[in-house]
Amino acid sequence: MIYYVCKYTPVEVFAGFHVETKPLEHMAADFEHADRVVHANLCGFGKSVIEAVLSGNVKELVLVNCCDSMRRTYDHVKKTGLTDFLFLMDLPHDGHSFCSNEKLGREIRRLISEYETYSGKKFDVKAFFQAFHSGKAKEGPYIGMLGVRAGAELIEMAQGAFSLPVRNETCVSGREIWMDVPDVESTDFSEIDYARSLMAQLPCRRMGRPGARNQLFMDPNCKGVIYHTIKFCDFYGFEYAEIKDKLEVPVLKIETDYTTQSLGQLTTRIEAFAETIGAVKRNDEMKREIKENGFDMEHPEKFLVAGIDSGSTSTDVVIMNGNREIVSSLIIPTGGGAALSAEKCLLEALEKCGKKREEIARIVTTGYGRNYIADGDESVTEITCHAKGAHYLLPSVRTIIDIGGQDSKAIRVDENGAVKNFLMNDKCAAGTGRFLEMMARTLGLSLEEMSSLGLDWKEDVVISSMCTVFAESEVVSLVAQNKALPDIIHGLNNSVAAKVGALAARLGEEGDYILTGGVAKNKGIIKALEEKMNVKLYICEEAQICGAIGAALFALQ
Amino acid sequence: MDIYQKFGSYMEKQIVKQPDQARKKLIVAYRAKQGIDRMFTDKRVPASKKYLTKLAMDTMIQVLSKPEQSAMTSLFVPSEPLAAAGITPYSPEAMSSFMTGSKIERPFLQKTSEEGMPDSMCSYHRVFLGAADTGVCPEAPFLIYTNLACDGNMITFPYLMDKYGIPGFFIDVPYEKTKESVQFVADQLREMNVFIEDYSHKKITQEALKQRILTADETLKNYRKYLHACKTHYIGGTLTHEMYQVFITHMLLGTNQAYQYSRMLLSDILKGEPTGDRTKLLWIHMMPFFSEPMKELFEFSDRAVVQASDIVYDACFSLDAEKPFESMAKRMVYSGFNGSPEQRIKNALDAAEYTGADGCVIFSHWGCKTTIGAAGLIQEELGKKGLETLILDGDGCNPAGNSDGQTKTRLEAFLEMLKEKER
Ligand code: SF4
Ligand code: SF4
Ligand code: SF4
């Protein structure tokens, strides 16, 4: 079995040898073996190739000289000595010049000759010609998976969330080769024609001037785009920056490290995106009937629902009546599992307003633990709930900035509180509550002290590192230099504000702004953020339970 | 806060508000810096390196003040035809190093983050893109780029072509080091020559190009002699000087000034003191020239000296003025930065032998996949040949990507190890 990784691979050649080919497109579970041999900053796909070779499952492999990472991947694979046949095909950067095609043609000939030597087989031109057939034209609305290669597991997961078909248009999947087959009796083929056909495909971003890629983003049948990037893959990370403002269709950017592990955290975002564009796949179980008999038109205040936001650090409950009034609310730390905390929080919130569990007609859960709570009638992602909740608190809101314990987000909503776009940072601690907590610990302060101490700063201290580990050592050395605490904290606040502000800036400016999440209590951060963004942030008591409010509102619908 | 830092934070604000003003202020500041250098000469700096600083500063001032006579290029684009046309090339590596040297890289990096450009990209390219996007880096009339040595070029240059709406020329360098590859590149270089003529509105006569190739060849000959002399002789200098060498042997190669510098350098080293007990290092890849612990260890130091970087050594290729295009093409195809790391390993071993290096440091520059990906392989191969090698992680253009403490500890431990081995 010959494995290949790129749509420019001349796979038809192998039909001429009567051997099977297959794209190498499974994401690795982790990089346990690869991490031992390569630098951590090689792209995840490169590592997944090395991992696959080290596992011993891939013996025959054709790579292309796609990018820096792929070249180095080839070097490492070669060094393992674990493959029987390994070929690196050089690939020109554009298919327009005769010389480029001639050059690729020479590579095709080299591949044939090396495979002949390796396998002892003869190349069968007839079988080679038979391998060409035109693909079926695809029709109808779809969700486009664009960007860098998406592993089979990612496609499957995305498909699970959408009612529309998800079309993979990344590296290997869009492969379509058509070549004029000369008369059947031909004993040879033109490698330059073949090279030209390969290069005539819709260019990937790695190609010289990939202007033709616009058609990917402009197809009227494309109802939404999931744009996938892999950490340390610059070509596609950059393409996203180039296209994001030009796209007419809704787009969701996701980043993985090409492990199945990294998929887990994406479920929320992909589901939220499906909700946003109205293409959610709902199975019967999810479509629970609304308990209509519970609603008394005469006395809406007696009709009660609950929203539960099960976050990583805290669990929040809001109980609301049919008049959209908050009857009771509570925040407790999440401990002992999402389900247990949710149950506990709900009961205590009920107790607070003197109501009983049976009086609650409907419960909607949100937050990362939302799917673990058996009590819920439905679950909605925290993105959608935050938008709903923020709209409830401030109807003129257009941008929500949420700084949570583990992540931070910027959400753009329309005049009805529906999500128009959102960005999330959950990859690194910088710009999250966790960052502040770690720095507070380094400084030996409580979070409350951190909140106000930074306000009376004198010297403008700059914490330049975004990475928590580096920032921590910067803080340590500032302390050693006897810098005043308020100055250091002010520097830290600015660093968080820079990270979060950049997230919001990428959404584009549009007010009013609201700040939600646990960090909304931190005065220093509020001030730094307002200065950085040059806007006024709306802050209110309920900002912390924004997600739960949204969930309760969904329960009312 | 020292004066540079003050200048940096003042400029940061300017950049955001008035990029054109910021550029003018930079020019003024660079001119002032030259004045200061003339007045307060550091006695430890040899004449050649003073000239080097002036040359680098002049080039930067020229690019910033007369962008219409310049071109944006990748570092590895042959500079001789540009020199023949009187065009000053500037690469991301050069422009960004200057920005970082002036302590104003932060707003540029910030700008790229705001635009959503990946933080994992090489900071030479990010600072350059940020400088272009904020409007501080001026627009050149055309650009020339190549896939050598990295993908960064393939991202930055097409983006700038679109942004400015300026013409660009791309040189595709094949992976394999073969005659066909050289021919393939030579043909492109011929086209490039015409492209430069068209967009600079200057004629490049055969004679002029030949002259530039001859000058380049002489410059590189002097360089080789200089590197060899480093085995036994020492002259002091700063890390910034070391970085400038990269620009002399690439973007400025073929100019009379670069030649003049190479002559002075050779004459200085031949007059230099014996290397003595200093530990001699070969440096692989770019260098964080602003790093305090590195300055402490290597600048005018009795303890250790960085003699050469593999980027400079790689450039020392002999050229045949009768076959200008083939010569330049060959230099690209056979560069250690093209294709597999084998050539780079071979170059490093040659360079170490040639300069009598005691050890080697691979600077694993964040974002440079081509170097990072090969670092382990290079280290292993050099180790097999008895050349002790340290991999140092950091960032050559973004001070925030370096941890001074770690750099210091690792380098010192490495130097101690090398000394121990000597005993
Ligand atoms: S980016 Fe392009 S060249 Fe690279 S593997 Fe994907 S399709 Fe192939
Ligand atoms: S194109 Fe991106 S994902 Fe693919 S090998 Fe290169 S760096 Fe990795
Ligand atoms: S450091 Fe590496 S990635 Fe950056 S410009 Fe140089 S070769 Fe390219």
C-alpha cells in the first residue's frame, strides 16, 4: 500500500504498477513517539506522519516538497529507516510555465524509475491510462471545510454537527485529475501533459500566487466555512488572516495540532457555529418536546425555568419566570464534577427563592460541562448563551468580551442578540483568568488584591512575554529589581488587555461593549482594557452569570 | 530606562499615530546615531567594523529616505544584478533587525497579531509585515523573492505585492542539487535581469554585471581569507557587527563598498592579536544580537568569540564572471539552505575546520521551521564528527521570545563543558 499526503502526487502512476494507494489522513491520538525525535514546533501534520511511520504501519510513502516542515519531516522519516519505499517529490510553485511542468515531469519519471527498481515491476502504460476518470460534479448547499488538511476524524466530527453535508476541500481531498488519453495502443505517455494536469488543479495556498482559490470562498452553494489551521502551519494561518474580512459566508476558524485529542475542545465551537448559521443536526432525542402544559398564559410569573452554566471554575444557575424576570441566581465553584455541582447549585438556588424542583418546567444547560448534566432538557453552547444573556442585560450590545477562567472570547451579536461572529482563545493561558491566577500566586497576592492594587501605578512597566512561563520569570526578575508591586500588576493587566484587545480588534470595532466572565470584577483589567481598546465597557453585577441567563432565556423559548 | 528604551517607547506611540512621521524620525535618529559614533569612537572597535556600521546605517537610511531606488528582496536573492542597476535591496531579515535594534518591534508584532497573522511565523517576517502594514516600512517599486531559504518568503512577498499593487518576481529553486536545477534557476535569473531593467528603468549591461560578479568574487575571497585567519587571530566586535556580516555577504554583495569592507576586515584580522584562550564558536543560523547575556559573553570578551555564522560561510562561493547567471544559480541551488540538511551539515563541518572552531551553537529561532526541524539532525551529525554542539532556543528578532536567564545558563554551561574537554 502506497501512502501519499498531497493532491499533487501522481498517484495514477501506481495504477500503472497495479498497486493500491491511499491518502495518509488519520489524525494521531498523540505524538508520544514523534515528540522524542522532532522539535515540538514542527507542525502537527508532520509529526503525525512521523508517528505513523514509527508505529510501523506505513511502509511505502510518497511525500512532496510542500513546505519547510514537510522537508524536515522527510528527513526524519528517512532517518528512522522504517520505510521500504520513500520518495520525496519536488513540486514547483506554479504550473504556468513550461519549465515548471517539464521539471515536474522529470520528477514523475524519476518516481517511476525508482519504483521499478524497488519493486522489480514494469510500468504498464495501459493500466496507467485507465486510472483517469472524471469525477462527479457535486451539487447542492454544503458546509466547506477549508484551510489546511483536515483529518478524517475532524470531518466526521463536523459532519455530526451539521444538517448539511460537510465538504472537505483541503490538501488531499480536492484531488481531481483529468488527462486526455491518447489512443489505446499508446506505449508511452507525455509526462509534461501529466504534470500540467496535476498542476491545473485548484491551487493550494502553498502555490505561488493562489488567487484562483477565491472560487472556494465565493461558491454560492457554500453556506458556511470551517477554516482549519494546524499549529505552526504558517501558510494556512496566514491565508485565514487574508480572507477573513473578504468572506461573504459565515466562517468559523478552528485550530488543531492534528491530534484527535485536540478535537475534544472543538465540539463547542462547531456546534455553536451550526447554531449560528441555522444548520444544526438534531436527532430525535435532542428535540425534546417543550412542556407546553406547564405554561399558564394568565400567570406567566408562575412559569419557571432554569439555566445552568457549567464552567470549568464555577457553576452558575439562573431561575427565571415567564416574564423574563430573574427569580433567583447562584454561583458556586465547580467541584466534584459538572453534574454534581449543577445539581447542588440548582437546589440551593431553588431554596433561595423558596421553590421546588418540580416547579421548574424546563432546564437548559450550557458551558463546557453541559453535556454531562442529566437534568437538562437541552444544551446550548456558551457562545450562543452568552450572546443571548448579554442582549438581555444590554440590548444595545454588539460586542461581548468574555474573560473566563480557561479561555477568553470575543462575540459579535446583532440587534436581536444572535451571534454573527466569534473568536476564542483557548490555546494558551495568556489573556485568561488562569494567567492572572498564576501571576497572583507568583506575587503572593489574592485575586482581590490584584484587582485594585494595579490602579495606583507610577512607572510604566512592560511585560513583553505572552507565554505564561516566560512572563512568570519576567515578573520574578522585576520583583528582584525592586519594582513596585502596583507597577508590575499594571504591566500584567496591560498584557492581558493586549491579548484580549487583539481578539476583539480582529472582530472589528462595533459598540456597545460588555465585559462578562469572572474577570469582569477585576478593576485593573477593566481599566487597562478600556484604555487599550479606547472604548467604554459596560459592567454589571449580572455579567458573571451572563451564560446562565442566556440558557434560561433559551429554556423559555 | 536607558536612552534606547526611551526612544523605543516614544516611537511606539508615534508608529500607531503617524507612521510617516515615525519613519522620518527613524531616519533622523539613525543619522544622529552616526554622528554620535563619529564623535565617541570606541577604541576597541577596529576600523573595518566601524566602516561596517556606517555602511549598514547608510543602507538603511537610503532605503527609508529613497525607497524609489530600492527593492524588497529575500535575503538569498542574488544581489549582483541589483548592484549593477544601482538598486538597494532590503530583506525582511535586514529591515526587521534594524527595527528590533531600535527597540520598536513590539507595535509591529502587535499589528500582525491584530491582523490575525499567525504568531508561529518567523519574527523577521512578522516585524517586516507589521512595519509594512503600519506604513513605517516604505513601499518599494518592485520586489523579488525566492523559496530559498524558507516558506516565510512565499507568504510575505505575495502579500506585499497585493497590498501595494507592485510587480514581483519569483525565483523557484528546486530541491535537488543537479545540473538541471542550476539550468532551471539560471534561466529564471536571466528573466529576473530583464525584470529589474524594466522596473528600475536602468539598463544592466553585460559588462556591468560581469564587473559586479568579479567584485563579489573578490569580496568573498577576502572573506574566506578572513575566516581562515580567525583560526589564529582575534579582533573585537559586537554581535551587531556579526549580524551585519550577513547583509554584506548577501544583499550588499557585489557593491564596491562591500568589497572595500572585506579588504579592511582582512587587513584588521591579520594585524589582530592571537586568539589565545578564547573559546571559538561557529554559529548556526541567525543571532539574537540584542541579548544581554550573549553580549556579556561574546562582545570584546577574553572568554569566547563567535567567529563565523554558517550563513556567511555559505555565501563564500566562487563565482565565474564569464557565466554570471550560472554562477549565481549554482550558489542558490548548492546553498546549504536549499534541499536536505546534508549540505548544511557539510558546510558547518567545513567552516568549523576552516576557522578552528571549538564548538558550535545552533540557534533554534522560533518560527524557523527549516532550522528547528533540522536542528536535532545537525547536532547529531556534528557530534559524530567530534564537534560539540548546543541547540539554543530563542528568537533572533523578538526579544520577548528569549529568556535571558536560560540563555545565560545554557551558554555558560556549554562554554564550561568545552573548556573541560580541552583539559
Ligand atoms: S499544501 Fe498543497 S502542496 Fe502542500 S500537501 Fe497540501 S495540497 Fe500538497
Ligand atoms: S502545509 Fe502546513 S500542515 Fe502541511 S506539512 Fe506544511 S506546515 Fe504542515
Ligand atoms: S529565520 Fe528561518 S524562517 Fe525566518 S527568515 Fe530566516 S530562514 Fe526564514
